[in-house]
Amino acid sequence: MRESVSALIGLSHDFFLTGSFGDVSVVEQQVRTLRPEVILMDIDLPGMNGIEAVRKIRAFDGDVSILMLTVFDDNKHVLDAICAGASGYLLKKYLPEKLIDAIQEVRHGGAPMSPGIARLVITQLQNLPADNANKYQLTAREKEILASLSKGNSYKLIAAQLEISIDTVRTHIKHIYEKLQVRSQTEAVSKAINERLV
């Protein structure tokens, strides 16, 4: 699978593959040395698993995009990966037709997810009681945008759905980050899920 993904990226004119590894035993050293824009991470790895590796990366790098590529589509793996700091979640069966678009999307601030995964995340969010909804004094529009971000929607899509400009979306997201005391979309979505804000 790793060789197939490497080959797929190699065929793209938009990306350069900086490294490909069979385990994450020295992931911190690799990320610090190679400084990738996007990391493609499997969950099922020898030794440390991919979710643990994401947590380790997030401890020193909150900006790099991490796209999970996996066969797991159950609640536990999906939510654990997102809460650990994954930027998107793509099932391996969709890789041939979706991987390149998913990498582009995550580079531009989106949170790509396979359709079934997005539905699972939405269902989980809808089933959580919103006890903490007013804890951070989020406005109705900010909650709406945070919920849309949690569904993996891009700024452009949010702007289109809410019939506002992308700059307005960015301003709302800036205020959301300030209120939640986070620095990235991944952290905001993780906090929204963990603290049942949406």
C-alpha cells in the first residue's frame, strides 16, 4: 500500500514525496528533518500506531496537515484519530480516485473525509448533548461555522452555504479560535467534539 501511494504521488505534477516509511518509531526526527506540508498516516502500523504518532507530532507541530489513510471506519478509530489531531480521514478503498484531491483540500485548509466517515462524525456530533455550548460564549453564527468545520467543509464551501464571503468566514473562524483558545482548525474541531460544543 505504501509503495502504491508513493507511486500515485510520484505521478502527480503537483506534489513532491519527501519520504516514505514503514513505521513511526522515529516520527519526530523524520518530521523535524523533512518538514513536510502534508503527512499521510496509516493507523495500523507496527510498534506505535498511527493515532499515537499523530499525538506525538501534534505535541511539537500544530501546523502540518495529517491525513489518515486507513481501512478502519468504526467510531472509535475515527474519533480517536480526529481528537488526536488528524486533519482528514480517508478510507483506503477511495485512494485511487480521491487521494490527490484530498491532499489538495487539506493543504487549502479543508478537512477531507470519505462520505461514510463524514456521516459518522456528523451522527456522533448530533447525538452529543450540547451542555457546554455556551461555555465559550460562541454566537449562533460561530456555532454554525464550527459545526460546518467539524463536518470537514472548506472555507469556500462554508461561505457558499451561508451566503457570506470567505473573508467573513475567516473572521468568524479567527474569533472562534480566540474564544476556544486554539490555534488551528484541527484543534478547534477536536475541542468541539471533546467538549460537545456543536
